Amino acid sequence: MPAFFDINTIFFTLWGYPMSYLEFFGVVIGGVAVWLSAQANVWSWPVGAVSVALFFFLFYQIQLYPDMGLQVFFFVTNIQGWWRWTHPKPGEENRQDELRVTRMPPRQALTWVLLGLLGTLALGTFAQNLHTLLPVVFSQPSAFPYIDSFTTVMSVVATYMMVQKRVECWYVWLVVDIILTYVYFAKGVKLVAAEYVIFCGIAVQGAYLWTKEYRQYQ
């Protein structure tokens, strides 16, 4: 593995915490991408694609395997989201000729949440046994298999909503960000954890700004 992608290759030390190149640049680029998302800026998608590529290598090395797999999904959906926002169907455009913000019908939102809980149970069971199924690839047991699986599955749900530019995506992201703040502090990637504290605030801001834009078209 190239030194840049190794979490033991230290960029600098801050208050006694060794900061790897991988964690630092993944966090900074990811933070920019999320901030752009809250502004409904289409450039959030390509910037986000760079960030998730870096986090793929980070999560593998700290045994957050569901999160690692999630980065592959994120990379694909960053491309999809970029296309969807810039190529709205007739009648879906905002004043910038991009996909406008909408709300999801309550029943549809509830269905996605229930599917997310079922997906958590299935993925958590798989993640818990991954090191015995593929010991050559995954030498250590998955850390927090069910908690990590919940945030993984609900991140998929939130991303689907975000690609469609639904206000509700930010409510799901807020729950996910709160839980991941704890997980990353517990795993010792403190800058990532601190970033997720900021993400909680951005999720609140995103919900406010997207709701404001949604009301302009009502």
C-alpha cells in the first residue's frame, strides 16, 4: 500500500494526536463536500467522490467494514447524483435549470425507514461473521457490527433521498451523524469524529436551507 494511504504515515501531530495524511485530507475534502450539499451546490458530488475514495482505505484499516463497503456505494451515487441534479426531467427544474428541492410523501419515507431497519439486521449479522467467512481479507472482527450496519444502511437511504433532492435526507443524516460521532471517537479517529460533530450542524443547516428553497416553489 502506498505510504499516503497508510494510516501509520503521519502528516503532523496535534495535541499529542498523530494525524495521518489519509485522515486529514479525507476529512477536509469531505467537509467541503457536505457544506456544498447543504447549499444545494451541484459541485458537492464530484468533491465528495474524492473524499469517499480516501475513506475507503481509512475504514479498511480500522476494521469498519460496512463503512468501507459503503464508500463504494457513495462513489457510484456521487456520479449518479451529479447527473441527476444537472439533468432534471421536464417540470422538475429550479431557476438554475437544476433539479429542484422536493419533499417525500410520509408513507414513502416510513417505508424507507422500515426497510432500513430490516437491512440493518441482515447486514449486522453478516458483518459480525465477516472475519470468519473471509479471514484472509478481514483479519480482525468487525467493530460495532450492528451500530455500524445501522449507520451504513441509513446512509444509503439518506443518499437515495439526497440524489432525488428530498428535504428529508437531512433528518436521516442528522441521526446518522450523531451515532457516527460516537463510533469514530471510540475507534480513535478523532479528527473524523470532530468532523461529524460539524456535520450535525450542517445537517440542521441543510434542512433549513432546503426547506426554504422548497417553499419558494409552493
